[in-house]
Amino acid sequence: MNEFLTKLMDEAAKAGIEACEAYIVERDSFRAMVTEGEITEYNTNATRGLGFRGLVNGRMGYASTEAFDNDAIAQLVRGVVESAELSEDTDPVFLYDGSEEAPELNLTNDELARLDPEVKLERVQEMEKAIKAYDPRIDKAAHNMLQTGRHTVRIVNSYGLDRSYTEDMCLMYGQATAKQDGHVSTGFFGKGGRSFDVLDAQYIGSEIARDAVDNLGATQIPSGSYRVIIHRAAMTDLLDTFCGVFSAETAQKGLSLLKGRIGEAIAADCVTIVDDPLLLDGLEARPFDAEGVPSRAHTVVEKGVFKTFLHNLKTAHKDGVQTTGNASKAGYASSVHVSPSNFYIQNGDRSFDQLLADMGDGVVITEVSGLHAGANPVSGDFSLLSKGYTVRNGKREKPVEQITVAGNFYELLRNARAMADDLYFPLGGIGCPSIDVGELSISGC
């Protein structure tokens, strides 16, 4: 690889590419699904790819390959030159000079990487057994999935930057169906981490089954305005949908209502939002971003006050600020954009039960769906099919479904009353605690 990269950089210089960068990703992955005791999916895969970008007359061109020979070098150089010539983006673009050291993060787990496939299959089968054993009303356990993987990212550029990191991860999740008196409900839960011990089959299976059983007998409630607590899983889905409003790239395109509002109070003082790529428990932890810029934690909203957008080198230059190290690539072949790392709303100081007690009467929203069609990331408006349960005198009362919760993300942040202390990262880098959001409109019967 080193010989290939040296020759690639040399040929790029000969072709008039002013500065260039190679972004190499190597992945080994395992994926298995069990449904009703049968292995319905089994896949292992190893891939390696290289994304190449370079500056030609001040414009950035892109090319990529999965081959590593002389023909690939010629194709990459030619691709970058042609791509740059066709680019209509006239904003200044940059490569990182590597002047700052990146932090050292231990993101690997050799024990996980060495696990036999049979051990992994046994674990996901144990989870399915735990689902079925939880309650006689469990009718079916389906799409029970376990995934493990190791990937290495390396960035090398013509300014002398050469840094890399390797990461291990594992995920296990599943779905169950419960039946009683003609009523059917489903449940879902999952957990991820960097140690196989995180995948507790009994715990994850029980949570999947509990979610299904707890929804049995759910009905609609009358339409109206209700006090609402959004459970951590549903709140994570909402934050995931709207987190783009905190991106400088989105704001510079005029697609974020937060543009021009740094320093303003945009949320209740109980709301603090953090982006922390150094959080080892987060599945988006990394020592540097997709441009090689060292990672740092940033408080995006502090006690309700908007502190910073998330930036890469290009957006930071445009706004006259320092990058936050949030350059991202969807894959080795993609262009550079901006996205969060471990992005979360900070925990509160109350238990979930205390949140219920403080609310008294109201509704807890445990699940939202239709986010692609029912949420507008530009305006912040949402109208989402939801599930949950009613609360009376601070205690769970009865499950509800087929209700539609409507509101606005920006108003939700401003109206937040309290956070629970149950911060949760479901299966990725977005996390939330449960939040008392005040009143929301609910459409039911």
C-alpha cells in the first residue's frame, strides 16, 4: 500500500494536481440473522477501497477504486482531473496539513475480533430464546440480528499527513410479536458496543419481549393537547432526524433556521447538547475526522444557548472560524460533508419515575414512525404516527397506539421542562435521555 500511495502522489503531481489526498478504508464484517430458531441470513465480508481527491485550479475532484495496480493509479489521477474540471463549486476547499497531533483512542477489542462465528450464532440464538421465554403471549421472534465488524481508516496526503485508526464494534437487536385476545403488538430493542460482553442475550431479549407485551391492548385516546414525556428511544429518533440543523453546511445552504443565531437562547436552560467524538462508549468515537483533523468535544448548546455549528475545513473557512473536526464521508468513495459524531442531549438529574411523578397526568411517547414523510428538517415541523402509554397520578396507566403527535422541533427544545438521567445510545452515535417536553398536540379518536 505504501508503494502504491507514493506512486499515486507522484503521478498526481506530474498531472498538475496541486494537492491530493488518499482515504483508505478496510472492513471485515460478520452478520447473522435468526428467525424462529433458523439461521435465515449469514454473511462475512472483507472489503478495501480508496477514495482519492485533489485540487486542480482551486477546485476539488474525486475518484475511487477497489483495485491497487498501475491501471488504478492512472484511472484515479485522470478521474480527479476530469472531476475537478466539471465541478461547479467555486468555494475555496482545503486539505489538512496535519499540524496538530490527534489524540490516542483505544477503539479495538482483540477478543471480539477473534471470536468464532459459532459463538456469535449461539449468542443471537440465546437472545431469541430469552424473547420466547419472557411471556406466553409472545407469538413470534423475528429478524434477530447480530453484527460484528472491524474497520480501519487511513488518510494520507501530499502535505505529509499520514494517520490511521482501527475500530471494533458489535451490535445485537431483534423484534418480537405478542398476541392476546385478537390484538397484536410488536417490540424492538438493541444494544451495541466494542465488547461482546455488552451483548447480554437475556437482557436484550427481555427488553424486546417486554416492549411487545407492554403494547398489548393499546387503544387510541381522544384528540387534544396533552402533557408529554418523550421516551429516550423516541427522542433519539427525533434528534437524529433534526440534527442536521446544527450543521454549518446546512446553514450555509439556507436550510437551517439557526443561521445567524449563535449566542442566542434557542432552548430551555435544562437543554445542553454535546458532540463528543472522544466518548469511548459511543459508536461514532474517532481520533480524527474524515479530513484528518484531530477530534475534540464541543458543546453545541449550553444551558439553552446556541454555541457553535458543526464544521469541516471548508465551512469553517466560509464562516471565518476554526473547524470543529466534523468532516465526514458516507464511504471511501464519497465527497466530504459535515455530520455529528457522538451527538447527544445531556442527562438530567431526575429518574424517569420522578419525571412521571412530576408530570402527574399525561402521555409518554415511546415510539415514533414516518419520520421521512412526517418531519420537515427545514421548518422543524413534525406530525408522526406514535405509540406510548397514558400516565395518571404519576403512574403508567394504559398503552396507546394509532395516535399522531404534532409539534415543532425548535419549540420542543424551548418548551423542555426536565431531562431524565437515562441517556441512551440505541445503535449509533445519536443519544438522548427521556424528556418532559411540556404540552403537545395529539390526534387520536
